[in-house]
Amino acid sequence: MRSAVALSVMIWLTYGTAMAETSHDSTDQGAALYKRCAVCHLSSGKGVPSSIPPLGEQTSAFMDKPDGRAYIVMVVSKGLSGPINVNGQNFRGFMPPQKMNDSKLAILLNYIAGSIIKPPADAAPFTADEIADIRKKHKSLTPGKVRLIRPADNREPSP
């Protein structure tokens, strides 16, 4: 009995250590991937007033809605052009698409959710499978059309 308990403890500790290392690796990878975002959105994610939108509150509000999650994935995947309103401020510019596979995009978005913004408590982490499904569903979008899938209560009216 004693050896069974010891074996269970060893398995649990090994699993816990592996999960911690995986989480740490993902955080490191996410931070490295975020460097390309930080060039414009800054390391804080606060953006540049009148030029680059912040990633905070509004992105957080999208995290627990299917259409919001699709919008986030497609903004990074396809880019974004045209007017948007973020926290009452209008932005009009262009974000180029970021080329990365589904797994890397999941790592990046989860890093942003865990380190840059405060997502809703019930928002699930992004997975590579979810990202692949979203990309497949919206594969024909252009940067100008991505704006049109932005959740309706946060979309800037068309000019």
C-alpha cells in the first residue's frame, strides 16, 4: 500500500512538473510572438492614441463570445483595414496579417489574454483546433471585410 501511495505521488508530481514546464514554455513562446505585436500595440498593449488601438477592455469583451473570438482570430490572421471604434475613440488604419500556424496563434492569443488584457473569467483559452475552424469558416475575408465580422455593438458605422 505504501509503495502504491508513493507511486501515485510520483506520478502526480511528474505530471504537475510537466504541466508547469509546458505552461512556462507557452508563456515564453507567447512573449516572443507578442514582440511583433508590441511594435505597434506597445509592450503594455495600450496602443498609441489616435493611431493604434489598445488591446485591453474591448478585446477582453470579445473573448467570451463566439463572434468576438472569430473576429480576434481573423484580425491577426488576415489583418484589418477601415474604421473601428475602440473605447469611444475612432481609429482608421491598417493592421497587416500576421503569418503563423494555428498552434502559434493559439499561444499568442492566450499570452495576450493572460499577460496583456484581463479576459472574462469564463473565457476559454484558444486552441489550435478552434483557430483552424475559424480560419476555415472565414478564409475568403480580406482585411477590409474582417471589420464587418466585428461584434455589432462595437462596430464603427461604414462611411
